[in-house]
Amino acid sequence: MQKNAVRNAVENVATVGRAVAALLLLSLSAATIGAAVGGAAGKLLQFIPLWAGVLALTRIEGRYLESVGLTRTRWAGGLLLFGLLPGGLIRLVQAGAEELLYRGYILNRVNERYGRLWGILISSGLFTLMHAMNPGFGLTDALQCILFSILTGIYVFERGEIWGVMALHTIWNIRIDLL
């Protein structure tokens, strides 16, 4: 019986790993295309495929959008207002794609298999590693990413949606642009 449990755990990790690898590869390919195009259009091209990939993977798994936190809520309409801010649309698409992947997909899939604590820790670690590729990323940035990830992971579990996290992430990124 113990061998079956170990085998199932290994298969679950492999499944999540393949899905995350496919989504990150899609994102890196899109980033290459986006860099070649340049400008605002290039920035949008970097993250739209990630949105599409997560949503497609969710449907392939036979899940509803609610399973990645895209619920009907008051945040949905209000979040679109960020698109009116200078650079807001680009930041909304970027932050939304990251949140959809890390808090919507990874956090929930790991939680289903291993519980909330592991969901928060693994999604936070991957979120921080992805941001570690940014130029000038240092210890303070790592601590901010980890703390942000832990708190937003708790928010997602408490609220059952990611719209508020998308809004917070968008505001955070706009703030970084303004400083």
C-alpha cells in the first residue's frame, strides 16, 4: 500500500511539473517574440500566451475557471479600470498572467495534492525564482517576493478568488514603474 502512495505522489509531481514546464516554455517563447516586436505590443505579446496556456490547461483538465480563482465578483469589472492608467493595460495583462499561473493554477493544484502549506510554499518559491531572473534582483527583492507570495496565497485561500491579488500585483508593478 505504501508503494502505491509513493507512486501516486511521484506521478502527481511529474504531472504538475510537466504542466508548469510547458507553461514556462510557452511564456519564454512569447517573451522572445515580444522582445523582437518591441514596444507596448511586444510587452502584451509576452503575457497573452501565458493567459491562454493556463486557461487551456484548465479546460483540458476538465476544470472550470473557478478552479483557478476566476470567479464572478465585483473585482472583475473594477480591475479593468487599471487598463486606463498609463501603462496599466500592460501591467494588468502581466500581473494577471503571473497570478493566474502562480496563485490560480500552481497554488491550487499543489494544494489539492499536498495541502495549503505546500501549495503556498511551492508557488511562492517558483514565483520568487521567476522574478530572480530580473536585472538587479537582490536579497530585498527576494524577501519582498516571498512575503508577497505568502500573503497573496493566504488571500486566495480565504477569498476563493484571485481578482484582488491581480489588482494588488498590478498596483505594485505600476508603483515600481513610477519610482
